[in-house]
Amino acid sequence: MPLMKATPDAITLAAAALRRGDIVALPTETVYGLGADATNARAVARIYEAKGRPLFNPLIVHVESVEQAAQIAVLNPRATRLAAAFWPGPLTLVLHLRAGAGIADLVTAGLETVAVRVPNHPVALALIAAVGCPIAAPSANRSGHVSPTRAEHVRHDLGDVPAVILDAGPTEHGLESTILDVSGDGVVLLRTGAITAEDIARALGERVARTGETDTAADQARPTAPGQLASHYAPRAPLRLDVREVRPGEALLAFGADVPTHDGPMINLSPAGDLVEAAANLFAALRQIDATGPAGIAVMPIPAQGLGEAIGDRLRRGAAPRSFT
Ligand code: TXA
Ligand code: MG
């Protein structure tokens, strides 16, 4: 039984597993990750195998400090500023890979850039410190499923494939990190997340472009986050968004106090209409409501300000036609 409460002993055990090339599931403040020693190509290959993830989709490298980030990536002035403002925290920076840093090619899918972040979670930080090397970790779900926000979600998706699943309870934010490409001349938001574009613009004092918004040669040469393919966060039942009236057979994913009458399965992401609470509940609620086997899932409108932008992004991907599994 690989699921273990994340005690110091369990962290020591997980570090030993990582050192011998096994993969382990670890909590972060965003979602649970499936980790491997980022310098061990065979261990990293196990992650792709376990998730059923396409090899062209690179992974995020988790480090314990800005100094460790600087060993594997080139921190330009923008990156240094963002790291000071938001690390440890739910911001992933896409940076130029430092040559000879020893990061396995499979981690970056052969790109010249690497995605790095310092997670704000005591268990993740203790594990990185204990193992003594950066940890490559995508979300610990089967490719195409919603990300796990509880250890039980990991066990449901991956069973006993991870050597250890470190259980530290539900994650704080419930949405994956914001991904920002600062490897080029501008600042490009590749994935919305817990840190908003406004937060970033304020910290940098410059505007943040969205993927596909700019059209320079450099932008065209740069791949967008490949995991951003349309139907990436799909539950089994089709999602219908911005719904105010529920159809027969549908389950209801509600938000706020003004819920339409409905007698089937219903989960309210935040009766108080709080976007932070709704983000933290989103993926668990999608799994739970999908498991009731509804004909469809009707989702009430979610305001698009602040965190609502990232919530809307994940819901639109969940509602997109299924072209990617
Ligand atoms: O919150 C998170 O970010 C979680 C926790 C575990 O840290 N991780 C996570 O990883 O969401 P994953 O693999 O599900 O998403 C990583 C995203 C993918 O969309 C991938 O394409 C993108 O990061 N990515 C990785 N390296 C990249 C690079 N060099 N350039 C552009 N995008 C990159
Ligand atoms: Mg993922």
C-alpha cells in the first residue's frame, strides 16, 4: 500500500526511492505531483509511462531555492525579480536551460528551455532537500484527467505505480501553477493559475502577453505549453458551461448563493461565491460529480476576474471536444 501520511520517516523513505530511480507522488500547494530525479533519464521515462503522457510534453522541475534554480537555468533580471516576488509559490518560469546541468533530455522534451519552480509546501521542500537533486514532476494524474488535489485521487489514477504516495491532505490552491515564459524578450503567460496576470504585471511593472497574442518570429518558434491542448482536463461526462437552467439527467456544478432548482447530484464550488475556495474545490468536485455517472455536467457562470480566469480556462478545456487523451 503506497499511500503514507507524510511524516519525516515517510519523506526519508520517499527520498531513498527517488535516489534509486523510482517515482513517488508528492503534495505541493497547487496539486499533487508525480516526481522523479530530474537527472535520471530512466526514472523520468517511468513518469511518462505511468501517466500515458506524450513524450513531446515537457515536465516542470521542482527545486528548493533560487540558488538551485540558477544551477539548472539561466536567471535573467526578469526571472530574478519574479523569483524574489513569488518563490516559493505557484509560479513556474520557463527559462533557458543551463548547458551541462545534467537535467535529462526527456524532462525538457529536447527543448532549450526548462520550466522551473520552487513549491511552497513543507513536504515538497523537505523531499527535495532530502534527495539532494531537482525533482521533475508533472501532475500525478493519468494524462488527460483532471489534476489530483488529494492523495486518494493519485491512488485512484495510478494505483501502486508510485513507490510512495505522500499524503498531506487536500492541496491549498487546487489549480496548477501559473506558467510564464520569460526566456525571450517579453513576458508570455502560457498557463493561467493561482498567481494572476495582474499580480505578475504589478511585480514586473510591465504588461504580460497571452500565448498567441504576439506574433514575432521568436514567438512563432517558441512552443506554447504543450499540455495546453484543448481537451486536457476532461471528466467523462460532457461539460456545459455558463448554465442557468439544468437539463434532465445533468448534474450541477454550482457557484454562489443563487443556485437554480435541481434535484439531481449537485456540488457547490463556493456557496459564498469565493473564487479562492472554488479553485481549491474544482478538481475534487469534478471527479466526485463525474463519478455519479450523469448524462452531462451543467456548470454555473463563474466571474472571470482574478482566479476566475484560471478556473474558466480549466472548465473550457474540460468542455472542449475530446481530441487528446
Ligand atoms: O502546479 C503545477 O505546476 C503542478 C505541480 C505538481 O507542480 N505541475 C503540473 O505539471 O501541473 P504538468 O506536467 O501537469 O504541467 C506542466 C506544463 C505542461 O503544460 C508543459 O507543457 C509545460 O508545463 N512545460 C514544461 N516545460 C516547458 C517548456 N520548456 N516550455 C513550455 N512549456 C513547458
Ligand atoms: Mg497535468
